Amino acid sequence: MDDQLLQKRLGHVFKDAALLQQALTHRSHSVLHNERLEFLGDSILNCVVASLLFESFTTIDEGDLSRVRANLVKQQSLYEIAQRIELSQFLRLGEGELKSGGFRRPSILADTLEALFGAIFLDAGFDAAREVIRGLYAPVLVSVDPTTLGKDAKTLLQEFLQSKKIALPQYNVVATHGAAHNQEFEIECLVPKLEIQVFGTGGSRRAGEQAAAKLALETALAMLAKTPAAARKSKQRTAQLKLAGIATVQTEAVKDGKEAAKDAGKESAKDKPAGSPKQKSLLEPAAAAPATAPATATAVTSAPSATDTASQQHTQITQPKTA
């Protein structure tokens, strides 16, 4: 395969073609192989990716930056980039590795990509290596979510449930299958509040728990997506009312009391003959008063008028004293 095509995909043309050939050479091919270049390229890659993350994510802390970087420079991430540029077509492998499919092996492809970074550094310096790495990682950084990248399924499920104020999941070993040296664990994951019960299997208890947690998280997210927005808002509103000490049944009772007061006021107005303007003004507030208003209104209307009181006082004053 023409190495010019690979250099075009990398975005770098080697001045020293021997460095490129060495970077592509596996130890199974010849004595002059790429392992030392891989060591150099690994260090350069870590430095450049750390710099790119520092520039791209200005609000996340050191711990999250370290977690994201570790996931971007791990074997799987490098393998995916190597596949994207079809690096397997340019590898120089020994006969044994060719027959066993070494050109498809993730470890070989990831190591070769790191060796290329080391070779570019030696060929043109750090800035050249940085630009090549930046170009290869640009599509990856666009889709990176620093809040979730590198977190396992159990951690993601736990954080999701905590954000919804739901109790943490329960994991139980349901069964084990196979011989002692090759067991498979079946793990149950329960989230009682959401009525979720799922099962996962793995070669170890931890692997089984991770598989079950992944399925539980997918189930919980699917349930949330299916719940209508109006229903979610209604539940949230009910919870807010309860927290504030306002129960819906109390709200209905107040409403019924107001309606009863209005009806009582209307019936009283029909039965009682039209009175003086003063008497009418005393009756009108009863229609808008709460349920306890009729008792208060009755007490007010049964009280003696101010005119009667004044007349009694006048009589007592003007009555002549007897001997």
C-alpha cells in the first residue's frame, strides 16, 4: 500500500521516510520495530489530549478532566481512530501475525498509532505532532460528554436515581452457571419505586452487575421518555403543594364552603322582605364570606341598632325623679 495515502490521512508528510516505516513495523516483522516510538508517542498523546481538553472544557474540574483524558487515550479509542484512517492496510507484520489476523487486533493498531505520533514528533517537532493529534481527535471531541464519559453503568444509574431522589438500586445474585473455573453470574437489579426488575449476566459478579445496571438505566430512561410532560408537571405540582402544607382535599373543602355560603346568601335574600339600605348592606357580605360567615352574619343582624340604644338612653335621662 502506498504510504503517501496514509500521510495524507494523517495530515503530515514525513521528511524522514525511515521513521514512518519504523512506526508501521511490528516486532514480529523485524528487529527494527516500533515499540520505542510507541513509548514516546504515548507520552506526547497524553500531553496533547490534556491540552485539548483544558481548552475545550473550561468549567470541569481536574478529576473529571483526568477521567475524560484516560478514556480518550485508552486502547479502544485509539483503535477506533486507527480504523477510521484504515491503518491496518499499512502495517508491516510477520508471517505469524498475518495468518492470525494481527492486522485486525486492537492492541496492534492502537500501539502503531502511538508509534506514528512519536515518529511525527521526531520528524518535525511537538507542534507538528500536536496538529496531527488535534485533527484526528476533532470528531471525537465534538461528541464527548465530560459528565458521563468513562463512568460505568452502575455509577451512571446511581447518579440518575439520586438526581430523581429515588433510592439506590438493589443487586442480588440469582444464579451461577458453568464450571467453577468458567462461571457465569446472573444478577438481578431492582429499583422498587420505578417497578424495575432486570437481569444481567457476566463472567464475574461485577460484570453481571454492570450488565444489569446498564439495562436498568435504559429502562428508566425509556419510562421517563414515555411519561407525558403534563403528567410529570402535575405530579411535581402535587408534591409542591404537599410540601407547602396545601392538600388538594383542603382546597376542595374551601371551594365547597364558598359555594355553600353563596347559596345560603341567595336563599336568605329571597325569603327576607326588602329592608332599609342599612339592613341590605349587612346582608350583602354574607354571599362572599367563607363557610363560617353565616354565623357571624346572624350575630350582627340580631344585635340592637344604634338608634334603639340611643332612644333608651334618652328615656332614662329625661325621666323625672320621684320623691
